[in-house]
Amino acid sequence: MSNFTIATRESRLALWQAEHVKALLEKNGASVTLLGMTTKGDQILDRSLSKVGGKGLFVKELEVALEEGRADLAVHSLKDVPMELPEGFALACVMEREDPRDAWVSGTYASVMDLPQGAVVGTSSLRRVALLRAIRPDLKIEPLRGNLDTRLRKLDEGLYDGIVLAAAGLKRLGMESRIRAVFEPEQMLPAAGQGALGIEIRAGRQDVEAALQHLVHQPTWLAVSAERAVSRMMGGSCSMPLAAYATISGDELHIRAAWGDAEGIQPVVYARASGLAKNAAEATALGEQVARDLQAAVQAQTR
């Protein structure tokens, strides 16, 4: 029987994700323990991620645990995983995606369109800031950091009129009732990888990779391969107001991307592409095509 240790952050959502993978591996005959860790991303809450090193701060300590052999795999929200993994690490599995959309959460207002002029909305995602400004340029958008429970508590304390969160996290924790409305992708395009779980291992750990194969969801992996290719070509960090979202229909992949201006001065620009994507290389190529179109649109706008 295989024995595996999962490195995980200690937030309630991260632990749910790790427990979810643990249960699926145990169902297949493995013995699994969890190694809970606090990351720099969890500790630095007074500054936006884009100013302190990006979302990679959520995975670094977990990678150290993998490197030192204290853990065999790490479960991540894929949107937190840097587009380029450090040498010696591999993304071994992408699981079936939960709802990729953004959620509107408010105790008072049923949707972002119901807010009075100048209302305060909380988010620390530059993508969400740019797309919210495109929808409602009159809003006052304030930073919002912390884990899911912390963000909801700040809302409940009256610091914001509403906040924007990933629908997937709320649904996974059984908090779907907090969602007042979801933003359809046409209104607010999701971040690359949003709603998907990725499992990272040390490169060359074929035993772990083999144990994870039954958890792989190929359509999700193809979609996020295209999305992450857009992000990688555009510079791939959370210091960019970038959205990328792909869907699969048969063998065809449809991908849309958006680049915004967090200051709300320039309008949001969009690009899209569709084509056959039977493997990760074809999906990546479509993502790169969209990124080139997006770069051209951004350059044309700033001339």
C-alpha cells in the first residue's frame, strides 16, 4: 500500500481541498496524511499580493516540504500556482473544475448594479478591479486580503457594501447561500485556472504521478493549459489585470482573454480564439495565439 503526505496551507478552504484529495486517494487504496503549513501569503495581510511577490507566496513553503521529502504532493488552487514552476517540480494532476465564475457577496445589495453611487466594494484582485471599473466606474474599490472567513467577517462588520470572491471556494465550503449573484463570464471573465485544483509533485516521482492518474480531468487540464499559456505570455503574475477563460466542446476549445486597466483610464481589451485541442500542446498554442492578439490590442490602445 502506498503512503503519501500532502502539504497544504492551513486555511479552511485549503484544508478542505487537501482532505478532498486525501479521501479520493484513500478510496483507491493509499494511506494519506496531511502536513499543514502557514505560508508567507497567509502571513502578509496588510499589502496587496501584487506588491509583495505575487501568488507564488502561497506555494513556496509547500515546495520546500516537497523538496525536503517531508511531503509527496501539494494541493493548490490552480489560480495561485505560478505559470512557471521552479526546476525540479511538476504539475502532475489537474482535477475537474468547480464553478469558475466570480461571486457577488453582500448582505444588502442583490447585485453590483444595485449599489448606490460611490459604494465600497472589496477585492485585492487587479483583474476584478479592472472589470468592476468597466461595469461600474463610480464605485470605490478597496483592498481586501485574508482567507475566505476573514474576508466574509470584514464584510459582515460593515467595512464594505459588497465583496467579490471566487464562487468555487464558497461552494466547496458549503457557503453557497452567501452568494447573492454570480458574474457570468461575459460580464466578468475569470482568472486563469480559477475553480480548478492542481497537484504539484517533485519531478520524477513516478509513483505519485501514477497514483494521481485517476484524479486527472482531461477537459479541465486542456482548458487551463490554454488559460495559463495566455498568462505566461503576458508576463504571468497577479500584478496584472488579466483574465483568461477556456471551455471545451467536443475536440474544440474556445478561449477568451481580457486585459484591463486597474486605474480605469483605458477601456478593457478582449481577444478570443477557437480551434481543435486534442492535447496540451494544441491547447497551449491556442492560448499563445490569444495572448499575441491581446498584446497587439493593448499596444494599439496605448499608441
